[in-house]
Amino acid sequence: MKTSDRKCADAGFTLPEVLVAFAVLTVSLAVLMPSFSTGLKGVDRSTFYGVAIADARSLLDRIGTEVPLVEAEWSGVAASGNEWTIRMQRMEPARPRQLRWDDKPPIAIPFAVEVGVFNSAGQEVALKTMRLAAAEEQEAR
């Protein structure tokens, strides 16, 4: 047998070499898979927060126009599929320490407003603000 024929016969991989290569590949994939999973969870989480903040801001914009500014709590489901709650609580207006006889009643009444948006996975976004309602409108209710 010529030396060139022996080189052709020896070309290629043996079974143990192929098995070791597969073992190395399996271990490296096992190490990398959790990082891919974590990355996908992060994408899902950031997508939820982006949509939830948009839903919450939209709900805040509706307060005082479509949603009356009264002490109450509402809930529902947004077009995105997220559930939401709106809580409004009347706050006592700030008064000066010494009241005089000519003090007038307040012209606006502050309300603490909290909008929460959440999904079935337990993720939640809450926005809090304060809104003012005309005191005349509040007396009429």
C-alpha cells in the first residue's frame, strides 16, 4: 500500500472523536439556553410595560371627561387585553393655620388618582397623580 493511499484511508473522524464533539456541543448549549430564556422573558416584560404604560396614560387622560372626577373605583379590560383599575380618593384641601372670618371656601378640591394596569402573569404598572375638581361641581353631586 502506498503512503498516499494510507493518508486517504486515515482521513475523517473516528467515532470517539464525533462523540466528544457532540458532548462538547451539548454542554455548551446547556450553558447558553438559560441566557436565551432570560432574554426572551426580558423582551416579554418590556413589551408588557410599554403597552401597560400607554394604557394607563390613556386612562388618566379620560379622567375628568369620560370618567367623572368623584371618589370611586372603576375596573375593566383594555383593548390590549390588560386589566385596569382606577381609584380616586378625595383629599382635604390645604388650609392656612389661622382662619379669618373673611376666608372663602376652596374653589378646587384635590383628588388622589391611581391607575393600575396588570396582566394574568402578575405584572403590574401603577401611575399616581393628583387632579383638581371645581368645588361647585362637587357640591352639586
